[in-house]
Amino acid sequence: MAMLIFGNLTESVRPVVSGAVFVSLMISGVLGIIDRKLADRRNRMSGVY
């Protein structure tokens, strides 16, 4: 990611790296949403609000 900021990548590699960063951010967001839903469900089951 630091290489993207400083522009040390060649033009052919830059889209691949930026795509990989984008996909990893998407996966992280989806996992965060799932984790929040599971935690909310656990809290409701145990009666803690």
C-alpha cells in the first residue's frame, strides 16, 4: 500500500494491487457486519441489551 502512495509500481501492476486492496477492504467490511449481527444475536439470547 505504501508503494501505491509513492507510485513505485509499474502501470501494469498498479491495478492488480489496488484491486487486491479493494477486495480486502470489502471482505473486512462484510466480516465486520457479520460479527456485529452475531454479537447482537448473542446479546439478545442472553437477555443483555
